[in-house]
Amino acid sequence: MEIPYIVTPRKDTGLFNSKIAIWLFLASEVMLFGGFFSAYVFLRIGADYPWPERTLPVLPGLINTFVLIGSSVTVVFAWASLKLRQWRRFQIFMGITVACAAIFMVLKGIEYNVKLHHQAVRLKDYTVIEGHLGYEKEDGVEVKDYKGHKIEENQILIEASKLTFSTVRFHKPWVESLMGQAAHHNAEITLTEDIKAITEIGGKEEVIAKAGDKLSPGLLSRIQKAHLAARKSNSVHRTAALREEWKIAKNDSPELKGWQLAGAVSVDPAALAPKLISEISTVGFTVNPPVEFMFRPRDVQEGATQSRLRDDTVIEGKLLESPMIFHHVDAIDFQHLAMKAEQKGIDPISAIDASWLVQNSPFAREAWEWHKGEVAKLEAELLKDYGTDKKGNPKREPTHKDRYRIGWKELVKKVESEGRPKLSGTASLAEEFVGPNYAARGDETFPHFSVPREQIGFASKFTPSWNTYYAIYFTMTGLHGLHVIGGAIVLGYYLFCGKKMYLANPEWLANRVEVGGLFWHFVDLVWIFVFPVLYLM
Amino acid sequence: MSSHDHTLAGHDAHHDDHHHDDHHNPGFIQKYVFSTDHKWIGIQYGITALLFLAFGFYLMMVMRWSIAYPHEPLPSWMSWIFTDGWKARWLQDGKVTGETYNMFGAMHGTIMVFLGIVPLGFGAFGNYVTPLQIGAPDMAFPKLNMMSYWLYLAGGLVMCGSFFLESGAAKSGWTNYSPLAGFADGQVVNQWLSGQTQWLGGLVLLITSSLLGSVNFITTIINLRARGMTWMRLPFFVWAMLVTGFLLLLAFPPLEAAGIMQLMDRVTHSSFFMPSGLFTKSEGLADLSGGGSPLLFQHLFWFLGHPEVYVLLLPSLACVAEIIPVNTRKPLWGYKSMVYSVLVLGFLSFIVWAHHMYMTGMGPVVSTWFQTTTVLISVPSVILLTAMIISLWGGSIRFTMPMIWACAFLPMFGIGGLTGLPLAFNLADLHLHDTYYVIGHFHYVVAPGILFGLFAGIYHWYPKVTGRYMKNSLGHLHFWPSLICMNIIFFPMLVQGMAGFHRRWYNGGDAYLSKAQDSVNVFGNTVVQHIDLNILMSMGAWTLAIAQIPFILNVFLSLKFGKKVENDNPWDATTLEWATPTPPGHGNFTFDPVVYRGPYEYSRPDCEGDFLPQWVEPKAKPAEVKPDPVHDNTPSAH
């Protein structure tokens, strides 16, 4: 059996099969990206925070645009070379195409990496601080967690003396982390009381774990097993007892409906009690001596004396000062604060003047005062350049972002205006790709800053969780990146493994390259939309 | 010349998998497991879908117990399937808890729609019948076809596997609305191992599967039609599959986008669908940026959700449209208007989605627009149904088993469609929204409607697939109780719904009873009046389960003991699938099929016999022969 029209087009439709298929597939892709673009519009229109405009580095994005457009041209040349049966030329052009895909992904990777390591925090008064976090140190040496990763200075510190695990669910890696931290401080986590369980009905209570037993996932698993067994056995008995009660109730009053009887049917707890065995649903451990544990903010709901992890582990102990420590602050953003103030009818400038950050950080105060001067200068410049309209209002005014955001370039401008030497051309060009150069710019440009925990409203890296803009940015560019990778793999396959296909049936390979090329054009086209929408608007 | 070219290419196409060639005997695995033959893939789809349907049905039986007898432990005939450990986790003293009910409800909907009906209608019937009806040797992309099946199975298993996780399966309704679905299973530290996340993962697999499927179907229909098979000679079945393919192709991707974004919300803690200031009892103020839009999810979901209704419906409608002309021995009435209707239906189905969202406060302008389009879409639907009813008029009806099911489809689907009209008007919808009326409405469409149509299809094509008829006696034993039970289950829903019964009451309204005694509840009296219907409906549901036993027996027993078909065309039908050997071999046709006429040439006064198949060469009137000038390059058949 052969499927017709694989190589030669059908006459009335004028198409070979895979060409129809790729166009259909692209139609579907249009709907997929259409879904994301409409989500973008929906989110941007409905945003209740200042949408980050022109926040991504344009230069790498622009380079990527040209790289992709170029590769779209070369893929056509590659296809045409095949049509002309010029294998060597095909190899060259296809090679360039695949190389372009690689360049694109490398630039994208750099961009992602910068974002993923950039911290932002929104204070309770909606001031936003951006920068790089430091790492936890002890005696000048960076501390590693039990997995060997450096720990950022954004941890909740709790001096715990007692830990209570839920036997229903405990997250093994977290247990291991607690054990590791305790071991690091030469402390022991031991079982507070004997754990007794009846392992069979009518049997005697047995001690399945003794007080003083050291915490381990194995111990917890053992207790969990007892818990599950007890729960299972109790459930069987409870069900049987309830079923029995219903049988009796229905026999007694067959004329009544279930919902009329429901109130009267119940199991006598005293009669049931002998059949039940205790379900150990929590198990307590003592930490001796009390240890200063570190938790990632998202994992823990902290309280002054009692905190709770997401896996229902209860930590008893004092909550310590847990500031978030920026090693380098590289932007201060009052846009959100100003927006909130405007909504309340308060003058944004005085709201910023009164904000916690400006009140408490001399650096921020100085930067803000300087920035106000810059905005005034900009206003004057715009007035000079564009003049006023008929009503006497200036035609152009500084944007919300101009007014209320002090980005890293402004901070650089400030110190340079104060006489700090400029960076070399190459070094500042590099900054366009990898973000500000903290080492060269120094602490006076990007200072340290410690944010007390109680001031933090919401904190995140520049990841999808920071705001809906970054969410849609990562989702769309990520999905586009996956398309680039997928396309490059297919085209690379034709390049590196295509010789055999070429020798057997060059026309067929040309068809395949045509279809792959159509997909590649689509990938390019998506970027042509993604780039202005996410980078320029 | 081109034909020569093609033969060469064909051999190259198979250079890496020579075993697929029909000159060789493929191994068991290649023939029955990783098969690329559209017929076997269709059967795989069918079997898998029927198993999922049975599972979804079972979930519903448990839910019906909770509704009818909320205070009583689940009886052992229903709960034996669970392990004791599972019962201890998910049942409270043997009773179904609200959480468990939600889980079963969400999974019942998901399984029935995504894993049951669509794969049965589009996957099984579409795969088996479409290439046969257009005279193609297989689908255009057999390997893609196989991949499509395996992705579907993987998606289904991922979704259903989550029943065994600590968190249980998804619990936020089959619509999976955020922010509820964004928060669900938040206690699970590794979010990838929660039922809610796996639901999304499974969904992405299913969407990929249906994307590959629809691309394959449309390409096959466009490019692989036999010589002479012009567009207006296509059986209606094929048209319906073409439209279904386009619906899947274009409507699913926005849901995939929504699914990906919800996945991001769950795994990376983004806020696509999470508004600012979200506060929950368990977690307090959410540790999220906020700023997202829950409404966005609903829009994206229903952009799929509504066309999906037609994805469910069209294959079933297509089966019925094939069965009626065969069994009335007269042409399908209004074939062309049906074709245009189905195209219009497909188009309109993309612009009605927000009628599911009247209660979200979109504003009167938007509501009016969607109300208008919704009423518009009833026009092509009514044309389709009416054309099929008129097709019965004056026919010499043979009440074969498939015809009986098809005849039941017509009024049942009619009830389903007509009960939808009040829901289309947003004024009436204010009252009926989220009540059992809605449940009754769409179950009338899907269960006694669509499912009956698909049963009809099974009885109709079973002889082609197996070479034997299904047993009539068992068929009647299957049909009549099913028809009665379906109405016992779903008609009272309409009544309850108008009395205000909410669709999410896990205890069937029991919680409202105590209020009704001494307070003036809006629903007070009505709940008491109609609550006993719950028991009737549940009894109906369980009886319906028993009524499916004859069907299962029939499918298996007829394989061995069914009456053998007399020839390759046992129903005396006219479409091309009956021109193949029984069962069709790899490559389908033993001759090069050429089509000479439309698909429903029954009882033509000018020829002997009461049917004239599409493939029979006309003898008497040479003028009628229309050799297709553009098809001279048709490949040679072996």
C-alpha cells in the first residue's frame, strides 16, 4: 500500500499532502499564539499596576530579529538549492539557518539568565526596589544548603525548639533540609514522646518509636505507615457500624425517606470505641539546642511564635529578624506607589516623599531628590522642543515612567554627573546584554540595602511570578523559543542526515525542506510580533 | 510520468520500515499495538474510549449515590473497586465527602468529554470510516495517526492516574475555572504531583493528540479522495468529519494557551488568572503578585468549550445521517442544505462561546451579541435535524438495530437542543444558570443524543469491521432499557433545575432541607417537593448501567456467534466503505475505486434494485459517466 501525493502534488488541489498539513498546522499555531496575544491584550488592559513598558533590553532583541529574518532568507536559498540539485549549496545555506537558530537561543538564554537572577520587592506602600541579593554568610564564608546551593539573603529565620510533622503529608526533602541544618549547628532533633500504636485490633499497644529517636525520613515513614494502617482499619469499622445503624433505622420506619431519617441515625461512639485504634496524625520532635532554621519565604507561613510549612509541619520557636538583603540595589520604582496615590487623590510626589524608603534610606532620598531635578529638566526640554498646544498645555510631557522610575541607567547617570569615571565603550555595550556591571560600577552606584521583613508586600525574582507582564513575557518567548528549537532540530536533521534522502529522492527532500521552511517562516513571523509587543511597547 | 515518479517515491518512503509494506506480514506488535493502519487505530480508539466511558459512568454512579443517599455509606457493590486505604482517605465513614464528590464530578466531565465521546466519535468512527468512504488506502499520515492515538492514551492515563496521588485527581470542575483551580492542591509541595497539575498536563497531551488528528483528517479528506469523488459526492459523514477537524484544529489551541498559562500559575506562581488581593481561609492573603484576570480563563476555555460541543455532536450526527438513508431506502433529504448547514454551524460555533458566561457581568452589549449569535446557531442545527426527520418521510423503513438507535437519536437530540433555547437568552439564564436544568439540557444532547448516535454507528459498521452482525435480541435488550433509563435520569433534572436545584450540591439539596422547615428560603418548598426525584434518577442511572451489560456481551459474543454477513455490502448501502472486503485489509480496496455518483442513490426509478452504489460503473447511460479530467494521475492500485 502506498499513500499517494507524498512527492507529487495532486492535480486538482495542486498540493502534496505535507504542504496541506503544514498550512493546517500553522493555522492551529496562529490560534495558539493568538490565544496568548489576546491574553496579553486582556492582561495589559486590565492591569491594576503600572505595566512595565520598554523594560527589556532592546539591542539583543533587535539583533535576534535580524538573525531570524536572515535565517528565513537562507532557508529559502537552501530549498532553492535543493530544487536546483546543488547539495553543497544546500548544506551551506541550511548550515547558516541552523547557526542563526543557535545564535538566537544563546542571546535569549543570556536574557533569561539575567532576569532569573534579578530580585524585585514590592514594599507594603508599593515602592518597588530592584537589584541583586547577597548570599548568606557565616564567618565570611558563603553557606550552602543541604543540596550544595548557595543561600540567598532572603530567608525566614526561626529559632525553633520544637517541630511537629504531619504524618498525613510531609515533604521528604524538607525533612532532610531540617536535619541538615540541625547537624550543621551540632543540634539534635529527637522524638519528644514514645509513639505507641496498636498494630492489630484487640492487640496491646506497642511502642513503635521511642522518645529520643533521631529524626529521619525513615522514622517518619514508619509512623506514617502506622497512621495509614490505623486510618484504614478505623474506616472499615466506622463504615460497617454506620451501615448497620442505617439498616436498623430503615427496618424500624420503612415509610420514611433517607433525608427524613438522617437526623436520627448515628453511631454510638462509646460502642464503636473499642474497635478503633489511635490514628497518629502528628508527631512531635524536640530540637536541642534550639537551632536557627532558614526557610524560603514561599514555603512557610510565619508567625511570632509558631510557623507552619506548606506540608503542615508546625515549627514552634521565635521568629527572628529576617531582612531581605540587597547586595546591589539597581532601581527604585515609585510608579506603583504613584498610581495608588493618584487613585486615592493624593499628590504622588508628596506620597513618595513620605514613603518608607525615602524616609529611611539616605541613598534613596538622595536619588529621589536628584531624580526630581532631572524630571524638571526633562519637562523644560520637552516644552522647548515641542511647545504648547492651543490651551497652553505642553504638547509633550514626561511619561509616568520618566517621572517615577529611577532605573539603573539613571543611577549611573547620577554618579557620573557627580564625577565618577565612565565605563569603557565595550564594557557599557556588554551591559546592554547582561545588565549592569556591579563590580565595575561599584557600591556607590548600586549600594547595599536591607529591607526589613515587615515592610515586604510581595517579593520575587524577575520570573513569571513577579507580575503578569513577566508571566506573559516568559510564556510567549519561552514557547517561541521551543518552536525555534523544534524547527532547528528538524532543519538540522535535513542538514546532517539528509544526504541519504537526497540521493534516494531529491524532490522529496526538497518538499520536506519546503515544509520545514514554511514552519521556520512562521517562527520568524511570531517573533516579528513578539518583539515589538514585548520589547518596544 | 508522474505516476512513475510516485511509485519510486513510495518505495523510498518505506525504506526504513519495510515491514509495513503489505507484501510482508507485520509482527503482532506492529499489527495490533503500534499499528499505523487507520482501521486498527480506529478500533484502538474505540475500545479505549469505551473503557473511559465506562469509567466515567462509574464515577457518575458514585455521585448519584451521594446525591440520593448523602447520609448513607456507599454500598459495597459500588465501593468494592476502591482499596481500603483509598476509602479511608476519600470516604468519611463510608460516605462520599464533598471533596470526593467534586473530584468525581470534575473527572466525570473531563473523561466523558475529552476521553470518551470525542475519541469514540472522531477518533474511532472518523478513523475507521473516513478513508474508506473517500476511497483512500489509509490516512495521509499513518504514523502521525498512530502517534495521535498514543498521545491520547497517555493524556488519559496521566489524568486518571492522579486518582492515586495523595492529592487525588482534579476537583475544580471539568471547566477548571481559576482562581479555584489555581489554588487547588496548594498543600502539595511538588506541584507536578498534584491532581490539578496533572489534569493540565494530560490536557496538553490530549490537545496535541487532537491537533495531529485533525491535521491528518483534513489533509486526507482534501487530498486522498478517490477519482470522481468530488466535494458534493462526499457522504455527509465525511463533511461532518471535515468540519469537526477544523473545529478541533482552530478551537483547541486557545485552550492549550489557557492550559499552559494555568500550568504556569500553578508551577511558577504567576498570576495570569489570579486577581490582586486574593484571600483564602487556609493561606490568608495569597503570596502572589496578582493583577491577572479570572475572566480571561473563562473566555479562553469557552472559546474551545463551545466548538467542543459540536466536536461531540457532529460525528454522532454523521453516523445517523449515514444510517437513515440506508434504512429508509431513499436519499438523504436536503443533502446540500445539510452540507451548507454544517459549514455554517462550524463557523458560528466560534462566536457563541460567551453564552456560558452571562453571569460574569460582561455587560449587556456583549451579552446581547452572544445571545444573538446563539439563537442564530440554532438555525443550522434545526435544518440538520429537520432534514433527517424529513428523510424518514415516505421511506420504506427497515427497523434494523442501527436504525432503531438512529430513530431514538432524533427526538432525544431534539429535546436536548430545544431545552437549550431558554439558556440562550440571558434573562432566562439568570434563573437557570448552574442549575440542574443546564445539566439536564446538555446531558440530553450528549447521552441519549450523541451516545445513541454512536451506538447506532457501532451496530451499523460492526458487520464491516468483523464480518458478523451484532445480535438483534441483545440489541433490543440494550436499547429499550437504555432509552427508558436515559429519560428517567435526565427529564427530572429539567424539573429540578427549574425549581432551583444547584448543579454542585453534593448532597442533592439535603443541606437546604433544614432551612426550608422554618425559614422562607427562595427554594425552600421546592427543594422538599422535588428532592425525592433524586432517588428515582439515581435508580435510573444504576439501571442504565445494567442495561449496558447486553451491549458488552453483544460486542464480544457476536465476534464469534454473530450471524455472518452474506456479502461485503450487507446493508445494501451505496457508500464506498461497503466496496471493500470484509474486514478490509491493509490498503483497503482491492480495486481502484472510482466514484460515478452522489452518495445516496437509493430507489432510483431508472435502475433495477433499490440502490446504486457510488462505485458501480453505469452501463445504461454512458452520458452519465463523468471521468474526472484532473485525476488522470491517480496512482495505480495493487
